[in-house]
Amino acid sequence: MASAKIWHVCDGTQQMERVESLSGTPRAIFRRNAHVVTFFPQSKVAVVEQRESLGLFPNLLKSNDTDIGQLYQLKVQGTERVAGFDADVLQLRPKDNLRYGYRIWSEKKTGLVIQLQTLDLHGQVIEQAAFSELQLDAAVSMGTLSQMMDNTQGYRLERPDLQKTTANRLGWAMHKVVPGFKPVGCYERPVVASAKASNAVVKPMQWMFSDGLATVSLFVETFDRHNHVREGVTEMGGVTHILTQRMGDWWLTVVGEVPSSTLGLFAQGLERAK
């Protein structure tokens, strides 16, 4: 289990949020649209990043051009109360075995998702997130959150060298598309220190796909026989699976909130185009 305290404000065009971890390693994540700063108070490090926009709050979907109705069957399951609010309960059942299902509690007045369950291929709950306490129309100041986000005094700033690109430009393609998943972004990532000794090393690629709800990321980097020794599939938290395998001179890592067999299809579909 993990818990966090969240502040969120949106004026219709811009949005800000602060997520403070209440369990595990202390950290506070500030987000202003696509600009993200993560503070780690114990190490006095602040990581500054640009990430893909999540869309205007409280939009659940991660892609505006995905027809969820083609991938999932919607079933209304009534009304329940969560954190003191009345919510419509909806179930999204996948039409194939490539993705998980979801049960969603949507607050009646705002549409805000206040509880979300991820269901396996047999309809069993494998992950759940919910508000235990919720205050809507709270007096959250965008100006105050901005000041907190910009106050990095005393912290060492780290800026991951992410460069937006395309898989085609880097010489990669999907010769067989996984049904329902569309590319939503591609980046060149920083070279890890252990690999910099090799003259043949190139910047790792992260290629992201989404079906509108689930996300899969493909990480491709130069094969390093000292660090890349274990091939196979591992599980993190019941929902997220990780597949690792060698592809000639390359090492592929596929991470996604999908069944492990779906990751295998991504691995089979990836090919070197040049």
C-alpha cells in the first residue's frame, strides 16, 4: 500500500498539482501543465523534467483520439458512496485479452474519478486506488503552488537530458501493430554512466504507446554484457509487467500496465528499420 496527499487546481487552460508522498521515500512532486519538479528532501535533489501533458483535469483518458468503445465494453453498475461523495459505478470490460479491465467510481457532479480498480482477465481486482478524504472546490491557490514549485534553494538540480524524437528517425519501426495501441511519444534518454565507456553506445530510446487507458513503454539501448544478463518477464505490484530480452546488439525492456503476453507482442513487433 502507498498513500499520498494531493492538491490540484485548474482554471480551464492551465493546471497545477502537488503530490506529497506519505509512505516510502519522502518526496513531493509539483506539476505545472507539462513542467514537472520532483523534490527529494532527504538527498536535497530536485529533478526537473518536461513530460507529456495529461490533458485537462479530470480527464481519465490518456489519448483524445482513441475510441474506447472499440476496445472496451461499458457496463453501468449503479451508484455508491466513496469518501462521502455519491459516485456512478462503471465497468470497462476489455473485448480481448490484450488489456486489463477497470471499475470506475465517477463523482456525480464533476466526473472526477474518486476510486479506480484494475481487473485481471478473470475480473479479479489486482490494483486499487481511491480517495480516503476529498474536498472539492477547495481554496487551492495556483500562485502559492507556483511559488513552492519554483523555490529550489538548497537543492541540487538534475535535468534529465530527454529529447523528443521519432522512432523512425532512430531507425526503429513496429512491423506488426498491437491492436488498439497507438504511439503517443518517443524520446532519446540520457546514456547511463556504466555504458559510456563503449565507443559504440548510442542514446537509449523510449517509445510509448497507449490504448487510451493502459500505457506501454519500449526502452531500447545498446547491449552491455556486464549489465544485461537476465531475460524474461517480471511483475511489479500485480498490474505492471516488465519484459527484458536481447535483440542482437540491442537490449529491449518493455514495461506496461498490461498482461505479460501483450508485452511479448510488442517485443515481437519491434524491428530495426535501418
